[in-house]
Amino acid sequence: MSPRFAMNFAPHLGILRPDRPLFINHAGPDPIDQLRFIADQGFAAVEDNNLQSRPVQVQDQMGAEMARLGIQMGCFVAFARETRPTFVSNDPAVREHIIKQIGIALEIAGRVSGRWITTVCGYPDPELPWAYQFANVVDNLRFCAEQAQAAGVTLLVESTNRRATPGVFITSIKDAYLAVRAAASPAVKLVFDVGHVQVEDGDLIKNLDRCWDEIAYFQLADNPGRREPGSGEINFVNLLRRVHRKGYRGILDMEHLVSGEGRAGEEAVIRAYEALSAAIE
């Protein structure tokens, strides 16, 4: 762990767009320049939701540069741009598509030594009752888990709030937890996105404790506005003290926007994580 930070915080290389990384005003849009700047600041991991959309050559370059810098790849998103029902379906053609896409994602993970893939379960089927859709989600996760486990990769099931992602199938951390438990695979775990859980479920610490046995990964964002810790209503000191004292030593993605403007705003983000680290230790 870097002496600058008490936990393994991971800046992002773009939440929605690959050309809008967290520290764009310091290092520009190029992912290699971003990796170098991030390493210089003492971070030891990154998140790249858009990794799957980058050219293979860039993925290879990123993998080589992360190895040189000693930076760990956090999660990237599979199925982020699906507009039709996928995981909720038991149609053989849809399942074949899912398994093919997971295979592609696992190839990408191999290029960057990645171990986590966020598996967004997508949109519901309005013609199928919820319980049947949920059963199909579990079955499809199990099919994907076979490939993931063989590759040493964990699929992360995420709940996203209805305000940010209207219409998605899994919006509550309770439903995400149920899906993970039902899949019953070491290759299917839960990502606890603090910002989404706060908006959709609230009761962060109680939900954290209830889900703890299936959580493999964290994403951080304050509310409202999905910006850095300290910008909103969430008590990140209490929350992350609990996470740290429960023994979590994995990655915590800084999956948020920046409150301030320009370089000063980005520098304030780094100071916020330094202050959070000092309070946690």
C-alpha cells in the first residue's frame, strides 16, 4: 500500500467516456499518460469502464505499462451498451451471445492482467414475470462463471440506482446480493457501489454488513452529484473505517466526477483521499 493512502484507491480512466479520465487536466486523455500520472501520485490501481471499447493495441500497451509501473487493473464493464434484454432471457441465441461476449471480455482481461469484470445484467423483459427473469439471470451468471473461474477472473454483479440508469433490471443491493448467492460460484461476487446503494437503498452500514460475505469490490462516489468523498452527505470516514477494520484490502474505485474545476479541482480530489486516509488509520 502506498504510504500516501490507507487503502487501495483506484482513479478511473473514464466512467462513461474513454476520453474523460479523472485527471484529464493533469495528464490529458491518453491512457498511458494517465497511468504514469496516477502512479506518480502514489495510486496502485486504476479502473477503466471503457477498456472493452479501446483498440487491442492500446489494451496491450496499457497492460505493458501497468506491469512496468506496478499498477493493478481494477474492473471494467461487460455488456454496458446492451439495449435489449440479455441476462433475463433463457433464449438459446441470447445465451450464446452472452457467453461469446464474456469470452471476449476474458481475452481483454488477459491483456491487462485484469481479475474483475463488472457484469451489468441489463434490461428486463416486459413480457416475462420478474421471478422467471431473475431465475434466468442466475442461470446465465452460472454459465459465464464457468469460463471466468477457469481464467481466474471474478464477475462482479452491480446494482445501479434507477435515477442514474432508469429501466435496468437489478437496482437494489438486496437483489444483486440474492443473485450472487443463488449463482453460488466463487467466480460471481458483489460490487458494492456506495453511491448507487445510497440513492437506491440507503442504510449503508447495515447493508454493507448484510452483504459482506459476498462483497469482492467497492466503488466510491458521494451523493448527490456522484462526486468525490466529502462533497455530499455520505460519512465516508465511518463507512471506510468499517470496511478497513473488517479486513478488506482490495481495490476501491474512485468512480466519480470532480466537484471543482480544472487542475485545482483534481488536486482537491487527491487531498480528499489523503484526508480520508489519515482519518481511517
